[in-house]
Amino acid sequence: MQMSKQTAHTQDEGRFEARMAHFGGDLCDALAALYGDRADFADWQSRLTALIQQAYEARPDHLKAMDEARADAPTPWYQDAKMLGYMCYPDRFAGDFGGVKGKIPYLQDLGVTYLHLLSVLKARRGDSDGGFAIADYLSTNENLGSIDDLEALITDLREAGISLCLDFVFNHTAREHEWAQRAIAGEKAFQDFYFMYPDRKVPDQVEPLLDEVFPETAPGNFTYVEDAEKWVWTTFYPYQWDLNYHNPAVLLAMLDNLFQLANRGVEIFRLDAAIYVWKELGTHCRNLPETHVLIQLFRAAAAIVAPGVALKAEAMAGARHITKYFGYGDKAGKECQLAYHNAAMAALWDSLATGNAKPAYDMLSALPGKPEGTSWVYYARCHDDIGWAALRDSTGASWGAADDHLNWLWRFYAGEVEGSFARGRRFQPVPGEAFAGSNGTLASLAGLEEALEVGDDTALDLAVRRILLLHAVPMALDGIPLIYMGDELTLLNDYGHADNPAHQDGRWLHRPVMPDGLEGFTPDHQSAFARVRAGLRSLIKARKHLPFLGSMNGAHYVEAGNDHVLAFVRPAKDEAMLCLANFSAKEQSVDAGFIEEVLGASARDISPLNGICGRRLSELGPYQCRWILGERTE
Ligand code: GLC
């Protein structure tokens, strides 16, 4: 029986009102916390409500249906064990949106359910920090296709079971964005969108407290804009102007952008550079409480307009901060549904370099668990450098790497340490501190490049094992495993990147162009590639067949009694999986009694990577990751 238009309309309105009733309190609380002191607060409140209502009305029916289906599901969709992420630059991956469409079978074959496309929205011309300097949020880079082509691609992806994730670069716009251009032209209303100062008075007061994100290529946090005769706050590159969220007009304009993209079908928004988004003079302007309130506001607004959409925090902060981006205290679970676990990522690379799992264990076991309804995003590599600061910022914690060690780490991954297997490069050393990040592809950092150059079979074998270890651990953890373009193919560093004037930034070392004909890829190192390919596929398949690995269940780190071995348990209802990851190049073992204590007497090996196992459950080959299934004992 067909529902009458009138009934459908009434149902639709009812849904909106129900969501308003449910999330309106969070929305108003957040708005009041940020702007409640303003004389015109009531006006902004009604503007926000109007914007939300309008966005809801404009949301296409098929997306509303998706929202409803997701709301009715027993667990959040992104917590499913079948979730697998893949991130890539569409032009380097497949040319343009049409090319990406053509690669859907490749992605499906890999098992991908969430695709993060980088550098899609219209960036400034020339150097754009890899697409993170956006000139228009509502159109796309012309070489890829139009925004309508993007929408068509999103629909094709969704039909193939793949959700699209885009960067929501909400900390800054490009200097070429219309708002910035109008600010330069002297329009006060748009100057108020940014932090603009007539002289160095405020910048000089603030600068000593701030981070330098790109100390080598973009030192300082303020840029003099001659056309405007003003200093502008630019945390990143001089052409990336920080937005001023003290101005509610900025909030509304950015929310409008988010809703319009959500209504085009974007399902996951990666909140770029989230830690810097709220600024307060006199502070270091990182991870401020107001930043969290702002994200709560985005979340509540999205929950009303488009509850099927998820927000993902890109919070490149010290480990003790990152869990907070899910919301904390009485707001736990009310910020982002997803967050990159950059601390786990850096810790895994630390353990790989040192062969010691202890520092990773100490940190990961000390971090607070994630709130209900959330999921980590685990990854080995992404388009950025490995930022070691996640291991450093340990104030008040029992763990934390000293600066000497962090300096050793980047030197290790730049191949500058005796015995290093890595071929990476350092990124942006901090003047006077000899502190840097690390660039390089997974394969090059894990030793494949060096092994191939030296022509040593043992080194090659160890490199393959390291690569698989860094795939196997995220695959067993309580979040979405994310594969970075080219890592599934063991692509090596791209040393030619600097030939392109727009690719001078060292991170282009690990942003290689994908080879033609991905399916039939045959590199010179065919046998190593074949092992990684087969291993990765087994891992993905195994994860998808173990529903309890979904992130509705947390991970519980345990001491294995062997410092080389990282151990964690993924408890399900009656059963549990123990993951043992050996970070050393030598065979290791744990006490058989330890396994029995955790999993009972009937534990059995279910490792997807059986080819590289030791014989007994308690034995681990070099860099082996063993998955063991047993009963839940606690
Ligand atoms: C994020 C991006 C990084 C970019 C920065 C500024 O950290 O991942 O690539 O440089 O934000 O937008």
C-alpha cells in the first residue's frame, strides 16, 4: 500500500521533531557555551535552527532512508567487523572520478567498505598542502570532474557497499577562498572570519606559546598579507588562513558546507586538524575545551540533519588527548564517532624499530577506553608523516618517550642508525630541538627497499614479515583498519616527487602514483609482493568472518611476560581472541600458562598468517602475529 504524500510528510516532520527533542539540548548547550555571552545570542540561535531545518528539508529521500536504516540497526554501522577503509588521492589512484568508478571492483575485491578520497574539494591552484587549502567547499578540483560527478560516484560507491569519506578542512580556508578574498578587499564582515591584526603586537604575544607545524617550510604562525596590510593567523602554510570560530557566522557558514556535502551523500567527514580549531589568546591553542564543545555542536547538528553520517577526528595530539575527541566526562560519546589512533600507529613503529613492545604496551594499556558507540581508525601509514609527538606528550602519565628516544626514532627511520632496515626521510625538524617526523611508504620504512637493494633474501623475508605485522595488528584491534593507497601493493618511496614544483613538501615521498592495471600489478619484487598480497587478503577475510572483532567490543591490553610481544584481548560474549604480536626479528615465546589463563584450556590458533608461525601456540616466529581463540575467562 502506498503511503499518501501527506502521511509521508507528517512522518518526516515527526522524525525531525523527535531528533530535535533528542539532540536539541546538546546543540543549545554547546551554542550557549561558546556564544552565550553575546547580546545577539538569541538571533544566532534562531539562525542555527533555521539552517538545520533547511538542511533537513533539503536532504534527499534516499539519504533519509539510509539515516533511518542506520538508526534502527542494533549497533552503529561503522563498528561492524566487516568495515575496511582505504584512502587515496583519486588522481593518483585512478585519474578522476570516472576512473575511481572503474576501480570499484578492485576495491570490492580487496574488501573495502569505506573510501577516503583525499584532495577532492576545490583547492587553490599550485601548492595546496596536498589539497588541504580549500578555495571552495562546494565544488571539486576540475581535473577530477564536477561536484555532480562526485555525487554520481558516491551513489555508485554506496551501491557497491562503500561509504565515502571526505576531508572537512574546518580549521582554515585557502587564501583564495571567497571569504579570504573579500577580507583582503577590506570587507569587515569577512575580516572577522579570520584572525587579522594590523601589526605584530598580538602575533608576538601569541607566537611563543604555539606549535610550529611546518617549522622548516612554514615557520611561524602568522603571515603578513600585503594586499590587506594585515597579519593573518596561519597555523599551517601561509596560504592556509585559520578560521575564527569566535564569530558565530563562521560556525554557520561551515555547518552549511558540511550539510550540503552530507546531502550530496558524503557519509564520513574527517575533521581535519581538529586540535587547533578553537583559539584563545594567551593559551597554546591546542585541544582547548572549546574545541571539544565546537565538535559537540557539529555532532548534535549532524545528528539532527543526517544521523547516518559519522564524524572522524584527525587529532594529531599526544596520546592522552585523542580519546577525548569521542567526547569525555558527561559528554562521552557526543563528539566524533570515529578517531584516528595516531598514538597506536606511532607506538607500533616505535616497537618495530626497537623490537620492544613494552613502551607500546605501557601507553596503550594506560589510555582510557573509548566510549560506547565509537570506533578507532587504525592504520600503519597515511598521507602524512609519522608524527612522534603522540609518544612524547605524556605529562602526568606513567609512560612516555624521552626526546632522545624520539630523535633516535626519526634517525632510525631515515636509515641513519646503525642496523636500521628503514629507508625513509625525516620531516620538518624543529629548530634547536633536532625533533622531526618520518616520511616513507610502509614497504620502504619496513625494510623492503633496503633488502631489495642489498639483494639479501633473509632481509627480504624479514621485511615482508614486518609489513604483514603492521597490517595484522590493526586488523585485530577495536576499530576500522585503514589501508593507505599503495601499501597493499608494497609500493616503495617516490624519490622523484620534488620534480613537481607543487610537490616539494617531503610527505610526497609516500604519495606515489598507483601503477596502471592494478589487478595485474607485477613489480620487480614479485615474490615479496605476492606474499604481502596473500597475507593481507587472508587477514581481511579472517577479520570479516569474526564478527566480534567489530569495534563494539574494546581491546584489552595484557602483559605477556615477554617484552618483545604485544598482547591484547578482544573479548566477545562467551569467547575471546588473544592477539600476540612479536616485534622482534627473533623467535619469541610466552608462557603457555599465560595463554591458558587468558583463554582457558581449549584455546586454538586461528592466525590468518599461518605460513610464518612457530609450532606451539606459545611460540612466535620473527615478527609473527598470532591470533588465538578461546573462551572468555573474565
Ligand atoms: C592535516 C592533514 C595534513 C595537512 C594539515 C593541514 O593534518 O592530514 O596533510 O597538512 O591537516 O590541513
